[in-house]
Amino acid sequence: MNLETKPGSIPPGTASKKIVGVLDFDGRADPETDPKLDLATARRIYEAMLRTRAIDARLMRLQRQGRIGFHVGCEGEEAAILASAAAMRDQDWLFPCYREVGAALYRGLSLQTYIDNMYGNANDIPKGRQMPDHVTARAQHFSSITAPIGTQITQAVGFAWAAKIRKQDVVTATYFGDGATSSNDFHAGMNFAGVYQTPTLFLLRNNGWAISISSEQQTHSRTYADKGVAYGVPAIRVDGNDALAVYGVTRAAVERASAGGGPTFIELVTYRTGAHSSSDDPTAYRETMESEEAQKRDPLRRLRRYLDRQNAWSDAEQTAAEEKITSELSVCIEKAEAAPAPSIASMFEEVFEDMPAHLVEQQAECVNGPRTRKRH
Ligand SMILES: Cc1ncc(C[n+]2csc(CCOP(=O)(O)OP(=O)(O)O)c2C)c(N)n1
Ligand SMILES: [Mg+2]
């Protein structure tokens, strides 16, 4: 038998390994790829990135102080998240992983609503029934964050298919990590989107790690973008730490999907500079040197340098933006800590329009049971 490809050789039909970029490390834009983003939008993206980083730092401190139970942030991945979210139109929907709360805030979710979710208090929309950082923001066209890896991928494809059937001009974008490419939902979503040509953007945040599993352990594919090719979905690799490149590629994919051109798989090549979450210690499985190298690629620094070159940002604006988010956070935290916990009865509510008899019985038993009595 004559196999066309020898074991270990590069198979035909792979995606380009080239990583599309616009900004160099000093914030100079390449005229060939520059999406010529208006400065107001570039500033808005930068401010959102700055805000997201400040929020992450504060929430991690609150977790260390024992005031909240958990936090998962996006340090180092802000451009991948915020520049892509900024490229989506208002009518489009985002189906996030757990690192994209900044995108919901960018779309108008109130900081108080997010902080209430971090505390799981009575004002939290899911009433403490979700983990912290698992917000829900329907008004912002941002689906509820789900904890199981990959489930948002099929949700995004189904939503896009429904929009296509109804002839609505809606594009969906789903964010997921490199680890999620090993999930069943990734296969189901990619295959369905390819066959039915749904208007869906697959935004893979390749941050190099799935908790402690490196990309080398995750896949034997040459690149993650190759996985798009396997499903007949056009795939492109982008520097995920380069806000302008992320914006330009995402916007082009939205326009193609909106015009009936089907899905796009975008591999956002980035790096998770922090821990996976507040429950993780990355020094147990990776060298710190690697993280230091990543600091040089910091997405905030690169966009700031670009803005500086256009005289579109100043140190005074930086300080003002940092002070604003610090005080906004203090107000929201104080309110969230003063709010009561959700009632025990609420555990049973908001699932069924008419609560079935067995739940009515269980609710009564629970509210009259020992959990509602004062601790002795
Ligand atoms: C179905 C499922 N399996 C396992 C987990 C536990 N888990 C939480 S995060 C994570 C790693 C995900 O890595 P990746 O997709 O690369 O996303 P990243 O955290 O790097 O953004 C795992 C395995 C889970 N939440 N759901
Ligand atoms: Mg990852």
C-alpha cells in the first residue's frame, strides 16, 4: 500500500502558519494590514482593555482576602477579547467562555451587575446559582457564561442558524480556548457551521495553555487553524496581542458572514500571563521566564504606543482612567457587600413558569428546615 503521506510528515490541505499582524512592539502600524481604525474606536478599545485589567487585579485581591470565592480573569488576553468584541455590530451576539466578561462590560453591562455576580448576592441576576464570573447579559446580546468547556460553541452555531432561517442579519461569535478544541461541542459546532454555512465566527483564544496542559500536549495538529480547514471553514491566524489586527480580521469576517459568506475560524494567538484562575498556581507547571518574555508582547503596551504615536492618549488620561475605575469599583464592592444573600426560597424559583408540585413541596421543606435557622 502506498500512503501519500508518511507518518510524521506535514499533510496536504493545511492552513497558512502565517500570523497576521499590524502593530510591532513599538506600536508602529504596517500599512499593508492596517485596518485604519478611527481613533475614537481605538481609544475606546484601549480604555476598555485598561479597565478590564484593573478589574481583574482588584478581583484577584478580593479573592485573596477571602471576600469572594473565585476569580478567573484575562490578563494578557485583553486585545483578543476587547478588539474582537468591538468589531461586532450591535445586533450581533456573543457566546463567551469565562474570560470575556470585559466584552459584556464593553457592550454596556453595568459594573454593579458584574460585581453583584462576583458576590452571588440577592441582586445577582443568577442569584448565586452560577459560579462567580459567570454573568448573564441578555440586553447586551451576550449569552450566559457556562462552566462546561465548549458548550457555547454549539449554542452560537444554533443561534446563527436560527437567524439565517429567519433571514435576520445577525452574526454570532463564540469565544473558546485552545483546550476547548478537544471538546465534543467543538466538533459538533464546527461541522454544523461548515455544512449549514451559518454566520458564525469561531474566536479561538490560543493562550498556550489549558490550565496546566500545554498546546503540545493538547493537539498533534500543526496549528489550531488547521482544524478549521478540516471542516471546510476558512481559517486564519492572527496576533491576538495586536488590537488592530484582531479588530481588522474580525470585522472582515463579520462582513463576510453578514453577506452570506458563512463561518470563519480565527485563531487569536495570545498568551495567558497570569494563573488560569484564583485556584491555580502556574509556577507548578511552567517556567517564569516564559511569562517574562510575554510581558514584552503586552497588548496594552502595544496599543498605548500606537496611540502615543497619533498623539491620541496622554499620561494624564491614563491616570484619570485608572482613578475612575478604582473608585467605581470601590462603590460597587461596598454595595455588593452590603446586599443580602439570595433567599433560600429563590433556589427553586425562575426555572419553571409554574413550579411543579414536587418542587413546591421541597421548597416548603427547605425554607422551614434547619438551613434557615440562625447558626448556633
Ligand atoms: C467539560 C469540561 N471539562 C473540564 C472542565 C475543567 N476545566 C475548566 S477550565 C479548563 C481548561 C480550558 O482551557 P482552554 O480551553 O484552553 O481555555 P483557557 O482557560 O486557557 O482560556 C478545564 C479543563 C470543564 N470546565 N468542563
Ligand atoms: Mg487556553
